[in-house]
Amino acid sequence: MVDIERLTPDGWKPSATQAADIHAAVSYAKELCMEEPSTYRVLRNKDLICLVRQQGIIWINASSEVMGETQIEETVSV
């Protein structure tokens, strides 16, 4: 399972769950970010994959296979 959580003042709150497609989950997190600006995180089996913000995606625990050649976006410095 791939989970999407939104950062709130009270901590991370569940926003959505996708079957197993990380790319679909990241795309959906980007849509959520456009609708309600916040930081979202994508997790697979409780492991953090990336953070999605309006400024871009920060890949955390993602292999090049997960990111894919066409899926790589510019990362943001923290």
C-alpha cells in the first residue's frame, strides 16, 4: 500500500491510500498540494518515499527505478 499524508499543525494526517503505484500516488499528492498548499509525504509500507511541496519533490528513500528517468523532478534544498 502507498499512503499519502498531509502535514498539519497537529502532525501528519492521512489524506489518501493508493493500491501500490508510487507514481500515481506522487501525482495525486501533487494534485492535493495544488488544491490545498501544504507538505505531503508518500509512504510505502510505512517507509518514507518522498515529500511533495509546491516547490517540488524531495526524494528520500527512492531508487532510480522508483523515480524513473521521466519521473525525476528537481529536488529542493532544505
